[in-house]
Amino acid sequence: GDIWVGYFGSGKINRFDGQRWTPLQLRSMGGSDDGTALIATQDGALWIGGGGRALKSYRNGKWYFYDTSSLSLPTTRIFDMLISTDKALWLVYRGQEAVRFDYSEDRWSTFEGLHFQCETSDGMQWFLSKDDGIVRRDPSRQTWTRYDTEDGLMDKPNQLFMTRTGTLWAAGSHNDVATIALFTGQTWALQKHPQIGKDIDIRSGVCESENGTLWIAGRRSDDLQVGVLKLTGQTAEYISPPKVTTIIYGIGQSSDGTLWFGGESLSHYDGKTWASSSKSPELSNLQDWIDAIYTTSDRNLWLGTRSYGAIQYDGNTWTRYDTRQGLADSRIIDIFQTTDGSIWISTDNGISRFDGQTWLTQALHPDLAKEIQKKGVGQTQD
């Protein structure tokens, strides 16, 4: 890349492109010749700060001048600039407070009445809608398609999930019966399972085990049997209490193949035997609801509790995290892993991110975490 050298007393900056030097007058880019700080950011932009609250940048072959005189910023010179881990530019003023400048061109978009669920292998983005429908977005064409009962869908869809083979399923209720629906490409094929209750709601645990079997928890009902649907191909089997708890908010599988079922209590299944989970100090002391279970790409198991924080199991060791380690709150609502391996945990007081070593307590603006619910964080291919 180019080399930039600033001789700010002269009001110039010099650029070396590998063959020759070119001097540039700061005033020609806007503002004055005053320049006292120089930094390059990861996106290849060059930034120059100076007096009079002036800030300039060189990006993609063009100069930009930011006139900040109308903003409530310090009036002294910018004498240093730093880049933080979240890629923000910090302006350090002599004798006054520092200012954080978000120079990213990324912006949030809001889709009213939609709740993102997943992205299928063809790049389609899938949402639940508040009016009990399912909406598909094609980001390449910027088109939207809505599905409802006329397309074979249940009358109240509450979840969408995609299997490892790319199959898309919806779960919810139809005529007050727990129902799942397979997307066939144009329409939905319903399967009713009254054995697991009246509904599969947004909090009900859903998991695909290593062998491709689907495990889906029903919603508790006083007048119907409840439990878990085990779907292997087209064969349905039902697991009922006391093998599993009557309320299940999370299902996951650890690296040893054990399946875990959490809700009002925690139980596990090793392929032969069902048992309650108290085989470690972390779990024997656990007297709390399990509101989320998540299995990461490297087969680590995460439990999210209602007041005890998050618990990680790597196949050998259980590790507990709460506000003392950096979680925003000890009440866990949801857990999700992004493609870079980071763990994002939605709590009652914000969304925290764990990179495997340290926690970022408020990984997103607190306003984005208001009224967070299951599948509060998701990721698309872009």
C-alpha cells in the first residue's frame, strides 16, 4: 500500500506510491492546513485530525472532509487517534475528553412485524410474521413471499428451523394441536402430533442430533399428554414424563453423543438410559430453570439458566459464567454461535458476546435488546 508522511507544521501530507512522492496541501481537501494526527484504519482509509474540530479521510481514491463545527465536540486540537476492537475511531483532544466516531457505513434496518428465524442454503431468509404467517425474503431480488394456511401452513407457526441437509421445517399448532410442517418448495406438508400437547411454541426445545433425528418438545397442557417428539425419517416416537420433564425449553447434544433436555429441570439420555443430571458439582447445585440449550459447531454444550447464568460443557468440564465474568445478566434467554466461533448470549439486560477468552458485556446497543426473545440473534451468509 501507499506510505503517508505528515509534516503538519507545513500544512502538507506526503504520499509515496512505491515510485515517487507526491505532496498534498491539507487545505485543498477542505478546512484548514492544520493537521496534528494521522492514522490508517483496517478498511484502508487514511484519517487526518487537526484543529478547529476538522477531520479528513482518504478512502477509495477520494478525499472527504467532515465539518464538525456544528456538533458539541471539544474545541481543542485532535492530537491523537486510536482504533478500538469494535473498529470505531477514537479522537483524543488535548486537555479534554475523547470522542468515539463510528465511521462504518453499515446501518441497521428494521422489518416491522417480522422475527428472523433462519437462512436456508439457497440464500433465502425466513421470518415469522405477527399475523401468524411465514415470510420469505430473497435478498438478491429484494422480493418478499408470504405463506399461510392457504399454502398448507399451520394456523399458528411459532418456529422455523433448517436441518443439516437443508430441509426447512415449521413448528407450532393447528386447530389447537401440536403440529410441524415440511416445506416442499412451494407449499407446506402438515404433521399433527397431539401426543406432545396443543402447541410447539417459540420457547419449545428443538434439536437435530448427529444421526439426523429431530427432537421436538411440546407445550405443557393440563388435559393432554406432553413430552418430546422423536422423528427419525417418517417414524414418530413419543417420550413422556417422567423420562423427560413436563416443560422443555431446550434440547442439545454434547460431544459424547448424550442428549440433554432442560426446562423446569435437566435430564439426559445416552442412547440407552434416561436420567436426571446431577453428575457434576455445577449441576448438582443447579436448582433453576433451564431456558435455553445450544450445541456449538465444535459440539460444546451451553445451558442458559433463569438466574444462575450460562454453563458450558466441553465434554470433560462444566464451566459457569455469570455477571462476575462479564455477562450482562444472569438470566439467560437465548444462546447462538456465529460463524467466527463467538458465542452470543441474550439476557434480560442486554446481549453479551464471548470470543472463547473474554466477554464483551454489551455487544449490541441496549435498545436492540429490548424485549428480546428466543432466536433473538441470528446470522445470514453475508
